[in-house]
Amino acid sequence: MKIAIIGLPKSGKTTIFNALTQGEAEVSPYSSSLKSNIGIAKVPDSRLSVLANISRPRKTTAAEVNYVDIAGSLKNINEQEEIKGELQNYLSTADALIEVVRSFEDENLPHPQGKIDFKRDVATMYLEMALSDLAIIERKLQKLDKNLKGARASERNLYIKEQALLQKIKSNLESENPIWQQDLNAEEIKALSNYQFLTAKPMLLVLNIGEEQIEQASDMANELKALYPQFAVIAICGKLEMELAQLSEPEAGEFRRSMGLTSPALNKVIELSYHLLGLISFFTTGSDETKAWTISRGIIAPKAAGKIHSDIERGFIRAEVISFPDLEQCGNLTEARKKGLLRMEGKDYIVQDGDVINFLFNI
């Protein structure tokens, strides 16, 4: 899973990036660097440690999330030639976007607009994204108009079909309906795959609050969610979470408890990201390695096997499957097999969250 982090200037998006990745990227409101930051976060999953205790593997591997802290602003994206190629590459390959919205006060870091107003900033950012998408659509529609004038009969229907799709998307965008929330069928989604539409990405709004706002975090998030029900929303104190990310787990845990915080922000952000993208985890386990794998909900067993290796998907025979709760209760696979809880599934089996799977294949 790859997530791009965007935000208005001085919103604290690099601070959020460091909190999520335990990174040490430079946090400076006056930095002239146009280089994006890239980091990896391990997906916290308590089920991994349980499976590792059962299998005693030499290695335990968590699923990963790749975060990219996008440099610069999305405003006038096509005019920022220094980062245009890099920016578009990161955005086009991202599975989702995190938009960092500022709510914290800092007299040493004045807001570009002079006053803190997170509702205004979300509207501003959405407008920038929508305008970027609308600009792409306008250019393409103009090109299609020219192409239609000299098009052969075999090409004409294709151009008209694409034109109608873009006009429908344009109308919805102008009604503040992001592309990823529009009612598009599989064929239409495929037709848009070559475009770099920003509003086609699922969005998680991260409200970056101050320490004095922690007790109001839930209410503030709900207020923003009511205004933008199409987005996932969370409120976290980026500065505090970044500092805690640099401490050992026992130290950070003790400090969180003293602040009334239940878990690292990373856990909730990943949980929301998984839900937003319709993702689940399945596991493989043995003496060599216990590993978590991320897939989309609804994927059949051979496709899940392909996440491990294409040869396993190609030569798929069947899958030995047991749910995590059943394996945890049994304590080992031998006992699970005795109780008939380890079952054989074929090519049409839809993998469930928490499935522990051994794929049988032949190539």
C-alpha cells in the first residue's frame, strides 16, 4: 500500500510523515527543498506475534505501508516544472492520499492565510485538486473535439464515448463530488486509468491539532466528518506523535497513558486507510517465516497466492486454510487438523481477513 501525503504550506505534513514512519526528515517551514520524503511503516498487527509463538519462525514480517511526503504545493501543479515529473509519478502510483489540515496554533509559524481555519483549508485544498482534474479534462476534451473533426468511422465512436465519460465526470466534479466517489462502472474506471486525477484517490483527512486540543480531538474530527462524509477523518497531534515515535515502546506507552492517549496515531491511520481502500490481511506461517500479506477484500485464493509469487498463482492447486481465531484456540496446526478446522479450499475461495493459508501449487 502506497499513500501520498499532501497539504497546504505550514500544515505540518512532514511532521505527520515523521510520526508515521519514525522518520527524521527535516521539519522546516522555510525549507526551499523540493525533494519528497519517502518512508516505510510496519503495519501493527497483534495476530503476528501470536502466530510467531505458535510456529517459532526464524523471521517475522509485518505488512508495510509506503508513505511519500509530497514536496511543494499542489497549487499550479503544472507550472512547477522542478517537481512536476516526480510529483505526478508519486501521485499516479499512490493507492490513497492523506491530506494534512492544520488546526494547531504556533506564533512562530504563522498561517499563510493569517488565521487558523481548518474548514477553509480543506475547502481550499479540495478546490486545488478539483481544479487540477478539471484542467486535465478540459485539455482532453479540446483534443477530442479536434480529433473528432477528422476521425475515421472506426475511431469516431471511441472518441464520442470518451468525451461523454469526461463530461459526466466534469459535471460531478463541479458539484463537489470527487471522482473516486462517483458512480462509475468497471469499464469506465479502466478507461480513466491513464489519467492522473487527484480526486480519483480515496482520501484520509488528518487534522493536525495542538496538544491543548487533544481532549477535543474526537469532536473536531466529527465536525469535519460531518462536512465531508466522503472522506475518512482523524485528528492527531502531529508534533507530539513525532516526538513519541522517537522513544522506545515502553517510554512512549507510558507517556501516552499520562496524556490519555490509547495507541500510536500510526495504528489508527493504518486502520482507517485499510477500511478506506477495502483492504484485509492474510497470513502465511512456518518455521522459516511468519508473514502478513495485504490484499483487497473479495480477492480469490489464486490471486492472493500471486501476492506471494506469480508462480504460485499460475500453478495453484488448492489452499489449506484456517481462520486466525481457530488456530489461536487450537494452539497449533496439528490440533487444528484433528478438530477438522484446517480445511481445503479451491480456486473460487474468497480469502477472508485473518486467514492463515498454505498454498499448494505445481508448475
